[in-house]
Amino acid sequence: SIMSPATYCVCALFLVGAAQGVPSGCSWIERGFGSRSKELQSLIARMGGDVIRQKLPVRFPDRMYEKVQKAPVCERIAFLSEGISNIKDLFDKNLDAVTWDRTQLEHFQVVLYRQWTELRSCVRSPTKYGKRLKKHFKKLRKKVLHNMNYNLQSWELIRKAILRHLERLDLLSASIKRGKTK
């Protein structure tokens, strides 16, 4: 596929530092993302008790993650940023129905914001997957939260989906650190 000139320039800059693993300009992947990612997974798993077994009405984008896994490092970093941004936006409002531990929820939001801020500074242009990822999160908001009136069950379904996204994003970041495409 053909990259836009802006994406090409950003990728070229990142690839200069790629020989050492993580591109220069995004030390957060090397020094902070992994530990914060594990923390987010732990917080979201603990803050609501057992994860609901009910099936989500929105299909998880496994194929998108598989394609991103094979993308250039700069696109994978941008996808991490887009994923965290979408999760952050989902947890910004309408949380009144949740009975989760408020301290853990607030801590989750703080760590999520930190991830978003750090990753955002690494990214110069969106990925070609960004629109599809945003569409997926829009479906989660509409088909789960909105259609279920933002009730507790809808948030438990969202928590289940987000835990899976966080796990996949963590695997993606690990592949960047290892300098691998798979």
C-alpha cells in the first residue's frame, strides 16, 4: 500500500532509530509503556470483580490487530496511541451506573491519560487503521453503552472489551520493543 508523504516522512525518521529497536523519539515504549500497560490491565480486571461472560454485540477487531502487527514500527506506535485515545474517550463520561471501586477507576483513568499523553508525543500522523479503530469504538459506545442506557451491565461488557484491547495493545508494544513484525 502507498503511504502519504507525511506518514512516509514520519516513518523514515522513526526507521533511522529502528536499528536500536524502539525508534528514537518514542522512549516511552522502552521505558514506561509496558509497566503502565500491565497496571491498566490489572486495574480494569480488579475494579469490577469477575469479568462478565456475556457475548459482546460488537465483534472484536482481531484481523485489524493482526495487520497492524505486520505494519512498520511507526504505524504500530501510532496505532497504540489511537487505541489508548479511544479507550480514554470511552471512559470520560456516563460512568454513573458503575459500582466499581472508585479509587481504582480514578487511578485507571489517570494511568490511561498518562499513556495517551506520552504516546501522543511520539506520533506525527494517524495510521490507515485509525478510522476503522475509531469506528469500532463508536460501535461499542452505540451498541453496548447507548442501547443499554449506560447501565451497569453495559459497562461490564465494555470492561470486558477494553481488557482485551489492552492485552492486544500490550502485545503490540512488546513486538515494537523486540523490533519484530510478528
